[in-house]
Amino acid sequence: MAFFARASPSQAIRRLKDQSQFLNRLLCSCGWQNRSIATAVDDAKASVHSSVESGGKKRINLCSAINDALYIALDSDPRSYVFGEDVGFGGVFRCTTGLADTFGKHRVFNTPLCEQGIVGFGIGLAAMGNRAVAEIQFADYIFPAFDQIVNEAAKFRYRSGNLFNCGGLTIRTPYGAVGHGALYHSQSPEAYFCHVPGLKVVIPRSPTQAKGLLLAAIRDPNPVIFFEPKWLYRLSVEDVPEGDYTLPLSQAEVIREGGDITLVGWGAQLAIMEEACVEASKEGISCELIDLRTLLPWDKEIVEASVNKTGRLLVSHEAPITGGFGAEIAASITERCFLRLESPVARVCGLDTPFPLVFEPFYMPTKNKILDAIKASVNF
Amino acid sequence: MPYHIGARRAVMKSLLQSVRSNVREASTRNKCSWAGLGWPASQNAMERRYSMTSTSFLSARRYLGSQVDHPKRQQQTEAHEKDFLHFPGAKTTFTFSLEYIKEISEDPVPCYRLLNDHGDPIDGAELPEIEQSLGVKMYETMAILQTMDNLYYEAQRQGRISFYVTSIGEEAINVASAAALSSDDLIFPQYREQGVLLWRGFTLKDFASQCFANDEDSGKGRQMPVHYGSKKLNYITVSSTVGTQLPHAVGAAYSLKMAKEEACTVAYFGDGGTSEGDFHAAMNFASVLEVPVLFICRNNGWAISTPASDQYRSDGVVVKGQAYGIRSFRVDGNDTLAMYSCVQAARKMAIEESRPILIEALTYRIGHHTTSDDSSKYRSITEMERWKSLRDPVIRFRKWLEGNAWWDEVAERRLRATARNEVITTMVRAEILKKPPLSDLFKDVYDSVPVHLQEQEAYVRSTVTRHPKDHPSDVPL
């Protein structure tokens, strides 16, 4: 059962040719277009068959792609470490499965249940020149570590005049709605961290992206928070290049070209936005969809260029609308493209309520909310 | 319900089921030996990595099997169980009387000291072996520290620098601990440990450059005075936040352990800092991960205006170590020899046994918290004077040196005059130097200056050009 439109092979090839000569971009685009979303029942099968190889690529889910990236990070640098709550046995989402067995319990290990300790420990480890990959079990639980992230990790280099840095630190954490996570297993807290100079904030949309961006985050000489869309851990399956590769940080990507309106999103929300784009195209509206990929520092130029082409912008995220990162994008693009805009920048986001269990379908920035906003913008 | 929501629920349900079964497996695995429960030998690493959903390799049945396989062990276990109760969280004996652990021991933990208040060795005390040159250097460093603190305090009062923190009363903790460490040991300071830096060779010019935030400040003029740091001297840059450096020291110590280096990390903090979550996080992590770190608490009795009695109800800080499984010392922080001896022993244990050590150094903050504080508002002048005149660590150590005929009034006058002169000279020079250039505002936020900061730099420069009078003239553009 696929609820993402699959492009026909010829369409896909044409799109690939059109899009970019850069390999990275090509790979991402290919992955997105060919991606079929398995059902929950298919999920186990996908995972079991994840080692099936197909010409330098392997069909794996996002969880396995993360595992793959961590394996490569640990394998390629003996001074890299992976740790966090329950990480030793593979993590509650199984992203670190097998790593402790392969690399030993000194490099892949459990920590006490204490987020400020995990991040603080990671900062110290990174300050010694190691690559410290810390896992916070759910993004909802990152807040005890907020001081360590904001006042320590982000300012470590600046406050020392570059005598010291903790650039080897990467904090991985699963975020976002899953259907029944309610208040404390659903949040998208990316905006808090986008307000902090010194941090990088990265969110992948697919297995190929997750692997390449996570390896880039781990090797980036700055502290990075890497939010993983947990909805897609098993659901998103695609052919992921084997071996070691990275995707550039702070570079957004046009994943669907169009001329009437620009849509900007990141992570799991892009899947919903893609659906809306497909629906809109049936009504003759051509949408350009951009995956921001890195939220801090973000790629204004690519969004600006797109809005200068389309004249309209819609931003969508699961986090509450007020103070969300969509507001930052809206303000920046209004500054840069004011005379080109043909309608107000639209934001289709989460509501300004805590994340509500039974009301989640009302809370969410759904396909039809986005579709309505696209039409309103085009008909403004 | 929109389609994707239903799909998400289904997926999450299966995910959570998988998580639950995995957690069950893990708890099962924890109860039994690792041996024989690993991956099948024939399975290669690649297969292992992608066999995430396979659950056959670990099961409750297997756990039971390992018990049955070892009848001898089973018998031993039964015998033990007459005396011990095995819980996953503790192995303990039982009692049928309802007992509790007292909140505080009737006998407080004694404080290790070698010199009495008059600088005389306590009868029967075994003094550390300290050569004359080392003893004199320690004293000189303490005296220079005291001189520097007094002059910078005055400079702040005159409005020449914005802020200052003295370590008056805590010179022995600073210098004796530094002397007992190796220069390879990495320091994670709070902000009242400038004596450690002085001992390691941070020059009076270095101190002045930082406090006056001039273009010779290695911190590039970004932080308030006293936020020193030195890569060369293994002294991590000071942050104003309290206690945040403690988990860092643990992470860095883990790195030293992995690299098998003969060094430890040393985290300094005050009694107030022990109430912070980071203190508890760091202690627990250090204990569990078995890392060579010294936690040195300068318990001076005051966290700004908050007395220790409003800070904790335990027998000081030293008893908190045992709760985390950490070996702990309580030492008289105003006794230079005791402090030296204690840190030397603690360092040896930490490195040789790869374990954390907690040291509670009892002392008194003779100075104000900072120059922004007037402590006479919340504590009596008599109390402050009593500590200054009777328990001053510098005078105490000087008396011991004089008792050894290693120091005299002539040397004292010469040292104080030289120190005073040098501090003033470096201060005057530092004051007139230029500030760091404007470009330093934008550097080091990241390893390189990203596009948005380049744009902001251009914006600031154009603003300065239009409104030069709004901006300080001593910052080079």
C-alpha cells in the first residue's frame, strides 16, 4: 500500500536528468521519487530484507540507515563513541542494534538516565578531540539537557576564543508525531535550538538523507542536533547507497519542481506536503517543494530563489505555529522577496496547544490543511 | 481520520510492541551471563547489523536453560539466598525490624589536617615530603595570588575593570591542589581557581589581558573578567554557569581512560554548586563509567549570600560521595600541607585505579562573592575578621616555612614589593592596549563564519560607518 505517488520510471529519469548533475542531489531525488512507504505489517519484512543488495545500494529503512551511519562512523574513526540511555542493547528504537557487539562496550554504551549528564559528558568527550554521538531517547526529554546544550555546547568555542571546542558532539534524538504519542512522545522542539548561535540543527526526510546527513553531522566540526523523524524509522524504505558518503549541511534541496507556489518543510512533514503537492497538481497547481534539511544555519538562498520564481510561499511544520521555525522563514523571505510576493506567506503548522492524544488529527498540519492553504495562496 | 494518522498509529503500535519485547529481552539478558548469549558465531557483522527484528537469539527460555545447565551454581545460589536477597537493584541482607538510615551521622566525618592554626605540625601527623624549593614556590604563588586579588579588587572599585572575583581565604586550595597535580591533568574550573593557573604559568600579563579584554586576551575579549582559559596550560575556559563543567570533566576523563594516559581531570566547584543537577549527574556518571576524575569542592560556607545551612542538611559535601559509590576525602582547605597531601593521594588513586574521587576542602570565603556583592550585609564583620586573622591559610603556611627557616621577613617584603609592582605594571599596560578587532565578534560561533553571520558583519560595519559615535573607538574596525 503506497500513499505517496510513485513516479513512472520515465518520469523519474526525466526528473533526475533535469534536476542536477551533482551526485548527492541525484541520489536524494531518486530516493524520494522511488520511495514506497510500507505498511506496518510490511515493516518487519523490510527490516529483515534490509541486507538485500542491489548494485551498490541496499534497500533499508530509516532506522537501518541510522544504524549504518553509526557503524561507519565507529568503523572509520577509532575515537568515535555512541552512548545514551539503553543504547548498549540497541536503543528503544533499535537504531544502535549490534554496535556494542561489534565495537565493544567501551565505545557503544549505556549511560545513567540523565539527559544533562549525557550531553555534559558528551561535551567533555568531544572537547578532547573525540567524536561523541549522544542519544537522547525522545526529543521530548531533551530539556533537562537544555542548559548543557545552550550555555555549554553552543558557546564552548566562542567563549574560549577558539582555544577549545566541542565540535565533535552530535546529539541524535527522535522527534515528531506518531499517532498516539500524546504530550511527551510527539514533540518537535527544533525551534528552541534554532535560536542558539553555535549549534547546527539537522533533520532528514528519508533513509538516504538520514545516512548521509548523520555522517556529515558527526564529522562536522561544530555541535549538531540531529532530529530523527521516528514516524519514518520503519515506514520509510528506499535504496540507500552502501558505504561511506555524506550530504552537505546548510544546503536545502528542491525535491519537487513547480512554478506556482513554494512549499518549505523538513523531516517527516515533507511526506504530507508531497501528498498535498500531488493533490494540488490534479487541480492544475504546480508546487515546488523544498527540503530545508539543515535548519541552522539554513539555506536562505535556495528558498529565496524559489519564491522569486513562484511568488508564493507556504511553510509547514508539526511544532506549534507561534514561535515555530516557520515564522523565521516567513520573516526572512518577506524581507527578501517582499515585492515579488503575490500573497501572504502561509504557515500550516501544529496548534498552540500541548500535543493532544485523541485530538491529534485536529492538531496536525494535515494534507488537506496544506491543500486548502495552497489554494488560498494561489487564489489570493 | 486522515489516512496517514491511521498509518502512524499502526506503525507506532508495532514499534512499541517491538520496544517492549526488546526491553524484556534486555532485562532477561542482564540477569544472566553474557557468555553463550551473543550472536551466533557464523553470523557476520553485516548480517548482525540488519537483523534488527530478529528475536530468536535471546529468550526467556534460554535464560532458564542456563540455570538448569549449572546445578552447582544453583545450589550455591540457594545457599546464599538464606542470607542475601537478590534484587536487580541491590544485593542485600534482610532484617525483620523496621530500620532506617539516619539522616546524619552523630559523628561527623573528621577533617584531615597536618598543621594547626599556628602553622605547627600536629603531633603524630605524617607530613608529606616537600622540598624547600617546592614549599617556597607554593608560598610565593599564594602570596602573589593574594597581592593580585587585592589589587584587582581595588581596580574594580576604581572603575578600571567591570568585575572581579577574589580567591582570598582559598589560596591554599588553589595552590596546594595545583602543586599536587601534574601539568598533564586537565582542569575544569569554576571561577575561583586563578591560583591553579598562576601555579601553571599563566603570567600576570595574561591575567591582565583577560580582565581588561584587550587584543592580547586569548579569549578575544568576549567574556567578563576572571573567565580565563589556557590550552597550553590544560585549563578549560571558565564559564559563569555553576557546576556545568562537572559532567565535562567526566567525559574528558573517559577520553583519558580510553587513551590509557597517565593523567586525570580535575573539576573545581563550590558548596552551592553541589545543589545543581550537573553535580549529581557528574558524580553518578563518573562512578558508573569508572573514570579518573577528581571532584574538588571548595566548601567555603557561602553561595553568594546563602549559608551552607540553607544549601544542604547533610554532613557537608563529603558524605554525598558514598551515595554514588565514590571514594571521598574531607580536608582542611586552609592547611596547605594537608591539601597537598590529600590531592596527591587522590590523584594516584584516580589514575591507578581509574576511579573518581571526591574531595571536600573545608574553608571560608574571606572576600565577597564578587565585586558585585557586599557580604557584610548578610554575615558579621567579626566572623570575617576572625577567619582572616586566625585561620588565614597564607599566614599559616608562612609560619610553617619560617619554622623550617625557609622564609623570613626580608624575603616576604621583597616578594610582596615585587609582586605589587609587577601586577600594577601589567595592569597599566593592559589598560591602554586596543580591544580585539570587530571581526572577532563573528568568529568562533562556528568553525568558519557562515553566510548569515557574514551578512550581519556587513550590516554592523555599515551601521558603524553611518553612526560612528554610537560605537566604542577603541575597537579596531
